Amino acid sequence: MTVLLLACGCQPRSASNTPAQWVEGLACKDGVACFASLRQGSDEEVLQSIVAGTRHVSPRVRSQCARLLGMRQDITMLEHLQPMLVDTDGAVRQQAARALVPLLDDEELLEMLKSPQCPMVARATLAHAMLRDPAELTSRPVLDWLLDRGHPTELRAYLYGAVRESHSPCFGKANGELPLLNQVKEARQRVVEQARLDALNEQEPLEVRAAALQLWALFAGSSSYADIYKMVNTPQSPYRLREAALISLGASHHPQALTVLSGVAHDERAPASLRQSALLGLQQLDDPQAMEVILPLLQHAEARMRASAACALYHLGDKRAVEPMRQAMTKELDDDALYQLRLNLRGLECKGVPCP
């Protein structure tokens, strides 16, 4: 262990190590122990070492230092966390936002979001972190800001995606969620109504329409199917919108979605981007037949289709895909497709599916 740590420029943890050495160790195999030492330390030397670590060359170190600053639950840490919202590494930005959000109330967070001095990437990351708490949707001022059509196009599209990722249609089933259920439903309905209008409005930017479409399908379910199906079958629609529509068909969970997506996925006349989008839609279906549609594509003539099929099978999480994926690996000659097969087969193993 000592040899490995020294080889990567780190020092093994011991009672004589300095806080600065513990910060360096955050990027090494002894990182958990170094993190614990820094978390337990309360003197000024420890704090200054953590603050210095927020500017470290390693994104891993910067991210862990942001986490440590948040754990101090000290409002004065804002001055160190705010600059990290524009870090060049997305994971660092996310960790900084998660550390910062609990330090402020909704009014203070909104003030930051609305500030002209707050860069767009910082606003997007901060909003995403806020949405980790389902109660944020029930705040009228926060919801007004999220749905503000005056935001730049990129931010509007991002926020639709953030809401989609953060808020499950199954909200209310977990312990502690029931008291908020009615308020969340009311807020979600407002989001869905605007998402539907934006998705169908041809005057809206394409990026916004595509993002709104996927959120609408997820929350509205089968009732969104008819309009989305029209987009899929309108050749005049831009490919980006048709791609989003195919993905959204899967999110709608309509009984006919499997048939439509299967047809596109296996249509050799269709552009590859549409066939890959159909696979993204198929992987969202809670239908055992979806796997049967995808499995033959592991033998497709195009490497990108084989790689996309491997990803889709991983997301379905069906243990019956393990053996066909293992067999496909033995025949795969394309490096990218082989990488995706290996990566997603390991992913199934992590999901609890035994891989021989």
C-alpha cells in the first residue's frame, strides 16, 4: 500500500501526516481514510488545507473538498463554494452545489439564481441541486423561476431535463413523501401543462421542444402518446425532434409504443440516429418483449447499433441478456462496440445480475 501511495505522489495516512498531505491523499487509494481525518479535524490548518484543495489540479480532490466544506454547515463556507459552481469539471460543480444548497433558504437561493452576476452554468447546476428536494417544486417563487420563458434557450432546456431527472412520477410512495403529495401533484401539473405547450409550439427553439417533450411524456404518460406519435411519423419534423419523440414514446409507456419503436429500430432505411433513439425509447419500457426486440441488434452490421443495443440491454436490467452479451463479446471486432459490451455487462453485474 505504501509503495502504491508514494508512486502516485501521496503519503500513507498516519498520525504524523499533515492536513495538506491528507488533501493530497483524497485522490489515492487511501482517500477514504484521508477524508475521515479531514472531516474530524476542526483547527484552522485543516480548514485552510481544505480550502486550498478546492483549487487542486485533481477534480477528485476539488470535489471531495467541496463536500467537506458543506459538511461544516457553516454559512461562511459560501465564499469558497460559490466559485466552484463554474468549475471546469461537471462533477465538481454538482458537489459544490449540493454542499451550498443546505446553507441557504429558498429566498437566498433565488436571489443567487436571479443575480446577473451568476453565470448560466452556475444557475443550472444550483437549480439541479435544489431539485433533489421534491419540496422545492411546491415553492411558488422557485417554480415561477424554473418555468420562466425569459431564460436563455440552453438554460430552459436544461431545467426541463433537471426536473425530469429529479422528480419521479411515483412520488408519494416512499416514507415521508405522502404529506407533500398533493402539493407536488399540483406543481407537477403546472410543469406538465407548460411542457406540453412548449413541446407542441413550433415557434419554440428546437432544444426546448425536445426537452419539454420528454418531460411531458414522463409525467403525462399514455395521454401524451397520440401527439408524440404524430411527431414520429411526420417526415417534415426536424430529426432532433423526431429523435426526442421516439425516446418519449418509451417514457409514455403506451401499449402501442413497443410496436412503433420496434419497427423503427429494425428499419434499415431509417437514419441511424432515429434507430438509436428508438432503442433509447425501448429501454424505458416495462415490457419483457423489449429485450427480445433488442437482442438481435447485438449482431447488427453496424458497430454503433451493436453498441447502442448493449447500452439498452443494460438499462432494461433483464438477466436473460447476460449470456447473449457474453457471446457477442467473443465475436466483436470493433473496439468501441466491444468496450460498450464489456462496460454494460459489468453494469448488469453491479445491478445484482450474476455474470459467470
